[in-house]
Amino acid sequence: MTGPVRVARRLLAHELRGLRSLGLWVARRRHGVGAHDRAAAYTGPQTSTLFAFAFLAVVETVALALVVPWPLAHAALLFVDAYTVVQIVALHAACVTRPHVAGADGSLRVRYGQLLDLRIPAALISGVRVERRYPEGRVLRIGDDGTVDVCVGNQTTVTVELAEPVAFVRPLGRTAYARTVRLHADDPQGLVEALRRPRVIVRETRGPGGAPGAGRPATVTPDARDLVTRE
């Protein structure tokens, strides 16, 4: 697949996920958060900025409608500005409905709206701590040493160190590798504690005669997580 085609397909997929996120947002539902998982919101530093951009787009539409005398130009500008507002709100909806997730098994899912989904298995997390940093530049920054910054409002609050590199897909489709991940969470201490706490595993149990029964929860300390098997 050529580069331009790959990029076009990724952009289309992002837009479709953003539109689906609007539905989840209205329904007050979240994507990819299990019953025993801990969701970590990260929208705090950017919410007011995103809605300010949306408001400015609406103001621009009204102002140009008063200045530009041609109906066809009015229609084109209305379409462009309406599309811009929808995309801004869709990004906000995607960030709200697709939070970071500390899995019940100790894994971590780092996300940014519909654009990024980086999954880290529990066995590869060698350290996690609250650490406030203020990198400059884009939302996603990848250093030559494998450090990945997922910034919100030009800040990160949690640092996750990995035992070995983890592959992930960048927003436009290229593969990259992370050795250290820095991300923002509105409640960084809560996320760190969720990753350090004993793990909740739902085991499959068998009823009389070997028939499947209801799952039962069990807590497993981080050091013993590899000893858990399905019964």
C-alpha cells in the first residue's frame, strides 16, 4: 500500500471513530473499559481550548455571512465551518469516551481520542510514577531513545518505564516503538495506584458435571500474576 493511500485510509478511519464517539458521548458510555478496569480521564487541560476553537468557528461563520455577498460562497463557508465544529466536538467526545485504561490484569492502555491506542502488557511495566513534565510541541512526541510523550495541554503527569520496547501504530499508520511512555491523567495518583494495586482476575469456573459456571473474582499480587491460570 502506497503512503498517500495509507494516510487517506487512516484519516478516514479516524473520522469514523470520531463520529461514533459522538454517539457514545451522548449515551454517556465509554469504549474499551471493562467491569474491573480503572478508567483515567485526561481531557482536563484541553476542554476549554477545544470549545473555544468551536466557538470561534461559529463566530467566523456568522461574520463571513455578513461580509460575503455571494450565496454560493455562503454555502461553502457554512459547510467548512460546520465540518470544523463537528470535528472539534468529535475529538472532545473521543477523548472523553476513550480514556486511558488500567486493566484488571495490570496492563495499561494509553489513548488519545480516536488517534492513538498504545497497549502495554502488565509483564512489560517495570516502573510507574507520578511525574509532572511540560514538553513543548505536538500531542505525540517520539524521541530517538524510545521515549513517547502523549501530551494534553503541553503536559504529562505519569511516567511508565518498560522492560522492553512495545510496538504501536502512530496516527498516520507507521509503526513506532516505545521504551518509556509519559502521559497525562487528570488524576495521576489514582492511575499509578491502580497499576500498582493487586490485580483482579475473573476466573472461569465449572459447575456440576463440568458445565460452565459463573466467573469468580480473585486478587493476585503483581509478583504472582504469572502464576494465575484459567481453571
